[in-house]
Amino acid sequence: MKVFVPTPLRSYTGRQADVEAEGATVGQLLDDLNRRYPGIRFRMIDEQDAIRPHIRVFVNGEQAWGLDTELHLSDEVQILQALSGG
């Protein structure tokens, strides 16, 4: 399925904004992204296997609240990263 990668994470995808990945859940999708683009998962998932507070994952425009959110082949996934600073 199509996955939109935010600008801060594109260094992992060779600067590609849209990439392909597979998975029946958000967690499996992120695992597949990490297989294709090593290191990217750690930037989105913490040591407790939860989505990091500054990351949002949207499936077809609706926020996915957990890694167990189910996906379908026709879904579009957007990963957004909040920016912070002073």
C-alpha cells in the first residue's frame, strides 16, 4: 500500500515522499518499512512498542491510535511528525 513519509524521515527512504509497504496492521506495516528502510521504525516507535508522542499515523485520513489498527491493501497511510522548538 502507499505510505506518505514526512520530510524529517525521508533520509531513510532516499528522499522519497511516497513509498510502498505491506502489512495487515500498522505495526506490521512499520516492520515492513523498517525491512525496506533500516532504522526508520525506531524513529516512530519507542522502546515500549508504542507510537512516539510526536508521531501521528493516519489511515485514509483517520488517526490510528495503536499498532494493532487493521489495514487493507487499498488503504493509504500518512505518517506525520510534529515539529517542536522554541
